[in-house]
Amino acid sequence: MTVIAAGGDSSGVSIGLWPWGVLLISVGLYAVAVAFLIAVGRREDARALAGFIPDAVVMVSRLARDRRVSRLRRAMLWLVLGYLVLPIDLIPDFLPVAGQADDAVILAIALRVLVGGATTQMLRQAWPGPDASLRLVLRAAGMESNGAARAGSG
């Protein structure tokens, strides 16, 4: 599907719906979900939702540059980082809960498989976001259970 430039301009300039239109619609719906959480007084949840993807990207990039992580694991983290920054996901990120689920699962798998030698402290140092989101990531990675760090992980 092609959308003609604004004002019915017939200069031949057209904007394709894929991928830019889909990306703009996704960002718009994502912003509406964050605004809704703010409107109902759930500012911390809005911050966590709005910042989860960027926070995950920052954490993975920090771990990918951390010399305490082996080269093979760092290379795999760069691949995960590439997936997290791509606008095309298995489940679009604008969907309030499910949209972050695929990123969380990929991140959890990366943490379990690739950063198995990392400590909880390393992950805490690399995570720039709120503690609530970090606890979710640690639980998904199997490094924390019910708010308590597992033995040997930190």
C-alpha cells in the first residue's frame, strides 16, 4: 500500500506503509499505552514500560563491552543487542504487555545461556532502569527468586 504525499501532491513522491507507516503506528500506540498508565496514576509502571527496551539495550551493550565476560559470550550479546534495537520483533513492542514479552524472553535466554558466569552484582551495575524492571529481568534469568538473590549469584 502506498500513501500519496500530503495535500494530494501528484509529484510522484509516495510514502510506503511498510516499514515506516507501521513503525509510526507502533510508536503511536506505544505512546498511548504509556500515556494511559500515567493518566491512571501508575507513573512507575509507565516509566518501566517506556524504558524497558532502552534499558535492556543499555544493559546488554554494557555487558557486551565488559571484559569480565568471555569473548564468545560478548559476541552473542552483540547479536542479542542487534535484535533488541531492531524495530521489527516477533511481537510488536507497542502491545503493552505482550510487546515486551519477546524482548524479555530473548534477554532472559541471553542472560541464562550467555552470561551464566555473570554475577547479580554485574547485572545490577549494568542495568540503568528502575529496580522493578531489574527484578523482572533477574527472575527471568533465574538469578533471583521472589525478590531474593539466589545463592552464588551475587
